[in-house]
Amino acid sequence: MRRAFVLLSALALFLGAVPVAAQTVVILVRHADKAAQPANDPPLTEVGAARAQALAAALAQANVSAVYSTATTRTRETARPIAERAGVSIQPIAGQGMAGMTAAVVEAVKANQGKTIVIVGHSNTVMPWIAALGGPKRPDLCDHHYDGLYTLVLDGVTARLIEGHYGPPNPPETAPCATMQMRP
């Protein structure tokens, strides 16, 4: 018993002497509820704009230091209230295709180590980005899911995903979610 205590005490002293890596917190969300028109780049609906405000309120105490968004109107409109509240500008996620955008997200996270950042994407980008950052592989989000709040805590060794929800309830399902496929 005494031997175990001595070993545990020595381990505690050793661990106390080893600096703990700063945690990087990456908050990923899909854009808020979008309008049907124009089909190629729709803005947020009234509910979507309210959801974006609810997201900014939910993250008010998160100490956000950077906000990233794809180039679409709906993602920028979702990111705007967060960026305004944090006093930062929205940084673009630029890259060709899914691989290019994923590489840009990984670089954005590396550039913000030890900070809290928000990344706004789409139903088919959020989960692949989480996986690329070391989180679990999950199927793409369903078309009617707008309320997911995915917080990835990175400590340099592990990636821990915390899932939550924000804003009003999701709209009714418009297509079967079972058709969403898991990415390789």
C-alpha cells in the first residue's frame, strides 16, 4: 500500500512538472436555415437569421478569437453575428473542392493553436472536417438539421467531440435522412 502511494506521488509530481499543451477549441456548425431561392446561393430565412443570433448568444462567453466561413451567403450570414460579437472579421475557407477546403480548415486550426475558433460550413462539410481534425468519422448531416453545435477540443494528442444544439427546433424532415452516406 505504501509503495503504491509513493509511486502515485512520484507520478503526480512528474505530471505536474510536464507542461500541459494548450487546448484548441474548434466549434463547427452548419449554416443556419436557408431560403429556397436563389437556388445557387440562398440567404438565410427569418428563422435562420434568428438561429444565427442564437448561436452568437450561445457562444458569447466562449472567447472566440477567429471565425471562418465558406464563401456562400448563408454561411457568411450565419458567421456574421458571431464575428461581430467577438470583434473579428470572417476569414474565408478557400480551397478547390472538398480536399482543398478541408486542407484550409486544417491550416486554420493550426494557425490558431491554443485558441477558440468557429467554423461555419455545410451539411456535407462539417463531419468530414471533424474527422480531418482527428475527431470521429460520422455521416453527413441531414438536410433538415441546422441546430447542431459540434465542439472539438484538441490538446495535441487527442480530439474530444462534444455535441450540442442551439436555437429553435429543426424544421420537419423533407427527405429521408437514411439516404445520407458515411464518407470513407
